[in-house]
Amino acid sequence: MKYKLLDCVVLVRDLPEHKLLAGDLGAVVEIYESDGLEAEFVKASGETLAVVTLSENDV
């Protein structure tokens, strides 16, 4: 699936090193040519939890 900037994404696996769980919602903030993307995950308060580089298989 092709993503666009600011698309909402859902993690399909836990990322314990970033304290993120499968099902967490993020927003695409960068798209890479090699099937990768960078997503920002935030708390309900708007505080950033993590900005993570992911493969399209992770979301």
C-alpha cells in the first residue's frame, strides 16, 4: 500500500524498544523510496511518544 504524508497508520507488531504496542496509531511524517516510512506516535495529550522508521510491513 502506498502511503501519503500525514496518513494515519496502525502498528501491527509491538516495538518495545520504543514503548509502542501493536494497535497504536501514528501519522506518516516521511516517506522513503525503499518501501519505508517514518511515523510519529503521540499521546492523547499531543506529546510525542516516538518517531520511528518502519517498513510498510510494520503498519
